[in-house]
Amino acid sequence: MALISSNGLAHVRLTVTDIERSKKFYDQVFGWPAAVDMSDQAEDPEVRTSQEQFYGGVIYQTPQGTLFGLRPVGEQSFDADTTGLDHVSFSVESREALQQAAEALSAAGIEHGEINDLHDAGLAILSFQDPDNINLELTAPL
């Protein structure tokens, strides 16, 4: 028996080195509406330590209802080989949508990997990096 009965993921928040640069990237790539945006106050030390002011970050509302946030923190870039986050994966409807995403990323000058079909898992993935080198992945059913 599980200790906690959860009905799923509520939100994910990434720490970033430059909130404006990261906002611009995520706005361009996903275009989600901001549910909360305190990034214009990110340089205020009181805001950067305030949970009520979302640490000077931005919280996006994804189409499925999950929240995705960015929080300005430090100077150090992300390293997937240390304990913590490995990557964040976002779903798209189809392998065709992955191909369209790859073309859109290329047209925007955003480097990305090849689409990989993982037949045993029943999905295809496309990986790319955000400005802090956080690995992002788009996933579609095969």
C-alpha cells in the first residue's frame, strides 16, 4: 500500500541563471500563457526569497493544466550528471507533430537531436537544450 495517494503531477519549476533569457526561450518554444509572472521584480532581494512572490519567477499554465515554472537562482549552469533533474519531457500528439517541432526548432536556430523511435516503449522522442543546458524532450506515441 502506498503511503500517499496522489492523483498526479501538479507542477515543475526549474531554476535558471537568467530569468529574462529563459522566459524568452520558453515563450518562443511553447507559447504558454503565464499564470503568474513576477520576473520584472527578480532583481529585488526580498522578492528572490519570497515564496508568495514566486521568487521573482514565472509560472506557465500548460494546456493539460499542469503548471511549469522558472525561478531565477544562481550562476551555475545545469549539469544532468549530478543528482537531481535529468530532463523534462513534454508530450505532443503524434510523430508528425515531432517532425513539425524539429522543423520549427531548426527554423528558429535552436539545435536539437534527431527523432528517435523507441519501439519497445511505444514512443518517439526529440531532445533539445534550454539556455541553461537543461535537457528538454518532446515525446509522441508511435
